[in-house]
Amino acid sequence: MKAATKAATKPVTRELALGTGIGWRPEIADAVEALDVDWVEVVAENICPDHLPDPVRRLLDRGTTVIPHGVSLGLGGADRPDPARLAALAERAEALGAPLVTEHIAFVRAGGPHTGSAQLEAGHLLPVPRTRDALAVLCENVRIAQDALPVPLALENIAALFGWPDDELSEGAFLAELVERTGVRLLIDVANLHTNRVNRGEDPVAALDALPVEAIAYVHVAGGVEKDGVWHDSHAHPVTRPVLDVLAALCERTRPPGVLLERDDNFPPAAELGAELTAIRAVTAAGSGRPAERAAGIGPRRPGTATPGSRSRLALAQTALLSSLVAGTPIPAGFDGARIRVQFSALAAKRSDVVAKVAPELPLILGESYRPAFLTYAAASPFNGGYRRDALSFAEHLLSAGQPVDAGARKKLAAWWRERSGPAPTWRGRLRGRGRRGVR
């Protein structure tokens, strides 16, 4: 209720002048404080509004703008936004005193009531079909989110390994109509435009030409790597020249209010981050575009709601696709099977990596067998309960099968699992001939 009340008085004409920023991550907290940056962005789900990390608090105390960037709303999914997730995002915006919040044009889960099936989680941002049905659902979901948030919302275009077979709109046209219908702002990721050029053959310049530049809140720049003809938006590699060229093309059309460097893994020394920020500043400064005038107001410009049929059709399509990506069911007709298999492997690998971070004891206990064992488990066990639950389920899976073979490692894994499985676990399996109860 608090967020909904604030929404009625949110600023509608305040313009941003952010400058050059960097994505804040705990691993580079010291570097961020030392670097010459105007603002930072934090992953919303990774901070607690009641106990902000000390480095983030210090940035706020010295007047640095901090913007929360959400990754779990799934506004492009068939379901209406979860009120609890919206409230959590609103709390973070208020705790940080942020001028806006950002999210993605993506779906992250599918199934549930619309399909009469179990809900599946991707653990990843997946592309929405660029159809009229999907656009209608997205617009209604965006308006629900706008009403619940205390500050303006900006949405990011995502990178994708594959496209939908029945797209009716180009990326630029899809984004332009989204803005026209909802008044939402845009977070344009130029690295994602480059990714989609390599992976889907989409011209980033054509997308830029179709954009309503007055809606751009800020821009993301990130590194990636190409392997076997597929561009992986890794955020773990240096920013490449082709990505900077897309940024330059955008800056020829408009001067964006802010540009931010993202890095999520394989963090380099502060000097290398500083050099990338310098390169970004140089490209931005060389642009000939003028700051665009933002039309007043951020609310809906064209009323209308998604029909139940639109949501049902989208739900069925997204559930069939996500099931093929996380549960190994047949790939829906029309999709590029090779790309879907690449995405299937990438999702399983990401699960493995994240579980290794939230439960670092597992790779230590299992050694080199951790990753192949986890990938085998993931192929038959869809992700749907969060990464900590995933770690427990993985251990439970191994123990119920009498794994690992080494008795000492098995004993350590059993002790780790029992310690975290709660005081009244319900699983009744066999751990090498001894009855054990397990996690809920």
C-alpha cells in the first residue's frame, strides 16, 4: 500500500542528468569508490533495504545516485506482476532515494494457473515474442508496475540467443509502441543490440532509428565474447569495439542522460575498469546528438487491457518453450533447434555456477565431479525453487542415488545436507543403508 500511495505523487517531469556510471558489485566495491563515476546501479534483488551494504551507504552519503535494477519481475510473462515483488522493488527505490527503477522486457517464469501446469523458472531473462498478443500483455503489466512504484520505471531491451518464429514487429517498432502505449522509459543496452545482430541478424541501427529517443533514461554498455558464431553477453569480458560503435550510433541520434558500464564476473583491476569508463566517455562526448526533450508525464497514453485470450495464448507458448529449455521436452515448432539446445546448455551451466556461489562447499566436497554431476541433475530437474533450494535438492539427488562413490565425500555431503535441511525434514530416502529424513 505504501508504494501505491507514493505512485500517485511520483515526479512526472523530473529529467535525469546521470553522467557516466558503473554497475556496483561487492567484488569491486573498493574500486567503485575509488573510480571517477557519477552514479551506480545495483541489482535490486541483491540488497536489503533495511541493511544496505556499507560501501553503498558511503556512496549515498557522498551524494552518488544509486539506481536499483530488477531482474525478477518478468513483466513480459503471461501473469500479472507479483505484488510482493513490486513492493520489494518499491522499498529498494525508497531506501536508495532513487530517481527511477529499472527492469527488463523479458519473461523469467511460465506455467501455473493459465496452463494448469507447474510453474517453471528460467533463472534467466528470456525474450518475449514480438507479437500483438505479447505487446498487449506487456503493456498492461507495465501499467500495473507503474502504478505500484514510487518513481518512474525504465525497461531494458535484452540479449537473446534465439528469436521467436512468429514475430510481427521489429525490435525498434516493438519498443516504440510500448512507449507510445504506456509512457514507460527505456534503458537501451547497446551490447544487447550488438548481441542480437550476431545471434538474430537484427540491424542495431534500424532499431535505433525506430526508437523514441526522448524516452531513453540511460544506456548500458557491457562486454561479451563470440564462440562458434554465437555472441555470449557475458559481462565478463572487455567492451569490444563493435559495442562502442553501436553506442556511437546512438550518440549521433541523441545525447543519453547517462551511460553505465556493466561487469558481473571475471573482474579486472580498477585501472582496467577506469580505462573502459574513459573509452565510454570519449564515445559519448564525440556524439553529435542533442539531448532529447522528454514529453511530460509517464502514465498510459493509450488505454486498453490485455484480453484473457491474449494471456492464455502467451502462457501456452512461453510454457512450451521454457519446458524445452529447462526440462528437455520437445522444442516447439518453428524455433531454431540448434539455438534452443545452446540456450538449454547455457541455462544449466548458469545454474551450476550460481549454486556453486551460494553453496561453495559443494564444489569443495565433490571436486572435479561437481559440474558434470550438477549438469546431469539439472537436465532432469527443472529450476523452480530458488538457488539455495536447488543446492539442497542437488545434494539430496546425489545422496539418494548413493553418490558420490567416495565414502568420505559422501559422508561430508550428507553432513552438509543434514545441517541445512531444517529441524523437521520430510524426505525419507536411504543414505548408504541408513534411513535419513530430508528437506521440504
